[in-house]
Amino acid sequence: MKVLVIGPGGREHALVRSLLDDPFVTEVHAAPGNAGIARDVPVHAVNAQDPAAVVALARELGSSLVVVGPEAPLAAGVVDALQEAGIPAFGPTRAAAQLEASKAFAKEIMAVAEVPTAMARVATNSTEAADALDAFGAPYVVKDDGLAAGKGVVVTDDREAALAHAQECFGAGGSVVIEEFLDGPEVSLFVISDGYHAVPLAPAQDFKRIFDGDEGPNTGGMGAYSPLEWLPAGFVDDVMERVARPTITAMADRGTPFAGVLYCGLALTRRGIRVIEFNARFGDPETQAVLARLKTPLGSLLLAAANGTLDTIEPLTWRSKTAVGVVLASARYPDAPVTGDVITGLDAAAELDGVSVLHAGTALDDDGATVSAGGRVLAVVGLGRDLAGARERAYAGIGKIALEGGQYRTDIALRAAQGGVTIEQEGN
Ligand code: AMP
Ligand code: GLY
């Protein structure tokens, strides 16, 4: 099988690595990729958001499967175009990707499917926004209704800041969703779907804020680990039954079956599981940690999802190891990331036992040096016997890497390693 991976980030580097490990995959290509992906497979300078260009490349390469990583090409209809051209594609159609592209649409589907989520109101002007903020009270949660790569959400106790964010979204011609604050630990569960059948991957936890101790602004994600030993027994089955399957059924019933990854962003609140958000793609950086443990050949799994034959695959198998991924971000990320700085120590890090380096925002400069080219620059994934071992490896790896002004959190998976993640229970 020849696979083409679409996207430029760390998630795509993880997908490429796993596909290279699949004995049924004979060739992997990527577009546009990054400097790290280009060290592993041939990359092609194609605009990932241009459906015709992606179809042309897949034809030229004779791809038997195209895996679309990021949300923007999904929302641009890249999967629709590939399907029309008769090329198997992993990812939802444009209509199904609305589950991520519009938070208001996601809330409608959750209402139809009776999926537990935060109470929410849509606001299109400041008066409506102020009313909604006061209805729910602090902490305030204000979300840009459109695609914002996980960065359009403000959670704050400051009413003025909440209103200012809403105003910014209205200014850009958009609307906002304002909702009740959900307490409790967050979990990302990726559910592979072919539109009708669904298979969960292992749960992961992401660290959204830029600074240690969950301080500072939200980012795309600064680190992740998997599996989550502190989850209650039956958690994944519960999410499948109460969240994933009803959502997939609701999407199929309205004539827009959802095939691809249904990313369930969940909060374990004292009143039970609540959906924080759906995404229509693999999460970044959770994928880097989750795929490090997957033993099942990835290409065959994704092809079954693309072909509507997920019900025929064997149960997934996993390495009995723990994975921790730590993201290195550039100076002044997430506000105004500084790019173009040389990154050193990449090979020294990758040579360590149980350590892999997955690139995100990297490029090669004119001298062939690897330089930063985005906010999140790379992730170092440590695979160990337990959380402590995996953390040790990830941090030993990132310690070898130097980037001017580079930032990373030192507390990824720390609380879980100390047994400090707890779920509040409330009788209901
Ligand atoms: P989203 O883009 O919807 O995933 O939001 C990004 C992050 O904001 C989430 O991962 C949460 O950390 C936080 N967040 C979003 N919605 C809520 C909510 N209703 N209550 C508490 N935190 C939230
Ligand atoms: N890690 C969060 C996301 O991919 O949206």
C-alpha cells in the first residue's frame, strides 16, 4: 500500500513514523511535511488546502490511501475531492468536518444525539455575550465559533477579558459560543470511524496552557501522555456508548456520515463525563504519545476506516509501555512566535534509548541547518515502563536540544506520575 500523508505538523510526523512501521505499507509520501518528515520520506510542496492539487499529487504518486491530518484541508473539502476521484481517503468530508469547524453545529448534533456537554449559548453581539456571561457566571468560557486551531477559546475569571475576546470574534465577523465552566480532569479519546462502525484508541491527556502549573494562555497543546492509569474502569466503553456511537449515528442519520477520527475532548466533572469539544482529526500532541504505543499496523486500520470495513478488523493491540511527549515551542509562542532560529542536538536526542523526536514547525535554511518555522517546533516522546520512566526519557531527550528562547513545560504528566490526578464524585 502506498500512503500519502497531508499536513505539516508533529501529528503528521507521528503518522508517517507509524505508517513506516506497518509491514503492509510499501511507500509513504507527505505534503507539505516539515524538515523532520523530509528526513524520513519524500515530501512534496503542495498546498494542503487545495483539493485539486492534493488529488493531482495522489494520482501522480499512485497513492492507495491519503491520510489528511489537519482540520483546514478537511474543511476545504480535500476528502470530498479525493473520494470523487475514487482515491481512498482517511478523514471526514467537508460536511462531516463541521463537527469541528462549527462549535454551534457540534452543539446541535450533541443535542440530537443526547450527548452530555456543557450548557451553552450562541452570541452574535456584545449584549447577547454579556447576558450569556452573566447567566453562567465565572469562570467564563468564550469560544470563537469558527476554526481557531484550539486557540480560539478563552477561559477566565475576568469578565472584561471574556467580553473583549467575544468582541474580537464579532469584529472578525464571527459569532461566539459561551458556556458553563466544566471542572475536572480532561481526557482526549480518539475514535476511528468509517461512518458507521467505531474503534477507540487509547485515551490521552493533553496540557493546553503554555506554562507549568497550567498557567498562562491556551496553546495548541504543550505535551501529552498515554495511557491514563487513573481513569475509572469502563471509561472508554462509557464514552463509546454515551458519546461516540450516538454522535456517529446522528451524523449518519442526517446524511453526513462521519468517517475519520472523532476526537472526543472530554471533562470528567463531578457530575460525570461531559464533552468539551469534538475535533474531526487526530489531536496534536496527543497523537505523538498515543501512536508510540500502537502495535496494530496503522495503515491497515486507516484504510479500513476509509473503505467502510472497520467491522472486519482485529481488536487493536498496544505496547505495555507508557508514552510521554513534551513539546518544544519557540520564543514568544503562542502570541508572536519567533522563527528562523537554528535547532541543535536533534540527533543526540533521537539516539537515546526509548526517545523519538517528532518535528512540527521546522524547516531547513539555505545552509541545510534545521531552523524553527512555527509556534510549536517539535515534540520529544519518551517511551518507558511507567510514567516516571517515560518522563525521564522525554526530558533527557529535550535536554539535548537547544533552541534560542525555546520554551517547554517541565511538568508534563508530573501530577499523574505522583498519583495526584483525581476525579470528584457526586451522587446524582
Ligand atoms: P476547545 O477548543 O473547545 O477544546 O477548548 C480549549 C480548551 O479550553 C479545553 O481543552 C479546555 O481546557 C478549555 N475549555 C473549553 N471549554 C471549557 C469549559 N466549558 N469548561 C472548562 N474549560 C473549558
Ligand atoms: N491537542 C489539542 C488539539 O489537537 O486540538
